[in-house]
Amino acid sequence: MRARFLFGLLLPFPLIFTGCGGSSQPTIITTTSMVADATKRIAGPHWKVECLMGPGVDPHKYQPSASDLGKLSNAKLVLFSGLHLEGKMVDVLEKPAKGRKAVAVTRGLADSDLRAAEPGETIHDPHVWFDVRLWKKCVAVIADELCELDPEHAAEFRANVEAYSKELDDLHGEILEKAAKLPKDKRILVTSHDAFGYFAAAYGFEVHGLQGVSTATESGTQDVESLARVIGEKRVPALFTETSVPSKGLEKVLSTVKEKYKLDVRLIAGDDALYSDALGESGSSGATYIGMVRHNIDAIVKALSQ
């Protein structure tokens, strides 16, 4: 498919800062819901964790409000995913600010851990959380930052990250077991955008996204026809929508596949849609990182087994 990787223009932001309110509990600001979830698991009751991007929000396109800028300016610690995931916030997050430390949780990953956003690109794919082993390394960075910020509770933070890491090890093994139930020729995952490259490499799938690694640009007719051809030739039985990406692009692909290849393909949406760049609403199967990953592998295996 046509290489297309654009994180969007880094628009200038007005230097407007407002207070964070009168809460006495110290606050850590996070960008994405995945970072927020991990931070809450480690921080426990000692720190309030506030997330700028709620359930279903696409971080590639997110633009901070004046209120967000105020929170960022007043926070002692800001934790963000990095690798340009928060494309339109890069300048704000990386700009030095007195009394504030901003940390990319992916900073501990080696180049050998990362995949290129597009063949030949030097920019990396930011969706590292879909390889649980890589996300475990990111969680360790969060723990290190919390211990430095609040050494009084460092022992508790270390205990929390150790317990959580064991859960992540179990989750990695669970995904491998569930993926193994699918024959290799059925492990073809077609999604709205190319967010599942790390998942594919870690768990033995082939992936195809309508849009590139970033959702900042719209797909065109050539992209639709190219993906429809892959689906028709490989006889892929299901296409997966994502909770944080509009489904209209895949709907066009579905229509093209049925018209040109006479193939009965299902569009997986609603409760079985995949979580990609954001967690789900409170109470949903994807409300936590572990829940999100478990929901995805279950939905994938169910749809591709039929």
C-alpha cells in the first residue's frame, strides 16, 4: 500500500495557562489512557492521575485545549507515550518548563525494539503497547519516575510494579496461547489503520491497515482498492473497525470487496471493535490495558475462526 505517514502539522499553541484547581492531592498528568492506566496501577493512592485524552480519543489528531495547557504547565510530572504518537502535542510536551518534568514512557526502548513507521523511515511506529513485553519496559520507566518524584513511597511503587509485571507476563502467555488456536493462514488482520505491527511481530500475524501508522491523513481511492485486492486474493473473512477511528473507510473497502471479488466479508464493529489508540469507557471490556488487550485477542480469534 502507498506509504503515507504524516503526524500532522505541529500547530503553534497560545501560551495560555490556567490553574489546576484546589485539590490537595498531588497530580500527575498523562496524555493517553494506556499511560494513565499503568500510572494508576503503580502510584496507588498516593498520587492523583489525570488523563488528557479520554476513552475513544485518537491521540494522533488530539489538540490540547487552554485548560490542558494549564494542567501541563502546573504539573510536577507529565507522562506521555512518545515516538510522535501525540503528534500535535510534541512541541508542547518537549518544551522545557520550570518545575515540570515531561517524560516519554517509551524512552527506555532500544532501536532494536522498535519498528519503522514505514519501510525506510527513520521515524518509529509508536504503537508499542501491542507487544506486551515492550509495554512492560514502558511501565518500568513509569515506576522509575514515580520513585524519583516521591522517594518516600518508593518501596510501595516497586512492589506495585513487580506485581503488575507478573500480570503482564501472564497476559503475554495468554495471547500466545489464544493466537495458536488460529491456523497460520488465517492470522491475517485487516484494520482501519496500521496500529498492530508490534502485535503482528510478537504474536505471529500478518496485518494490513487502510490508513498508515498515523490517522492524520485520509485514505484515498487507491488505498481502498489496494486493500480490497489483498482481502480478495487472501480470502480474508473479516475486517476490524477500531473504537478510536471512524469506520467509513473500511465500509468503502467492504463494499469494493463484495462488488469486485464476490466475497462474503464481515465488518467487525460495535462491542467487538478493536481498541487501538485508546482504552474503553469505564465498565467496558477495554477499560484497562489488560482488559483492552484481552478483548482484542478474543475478538480477533473469534472472527477469524469462522
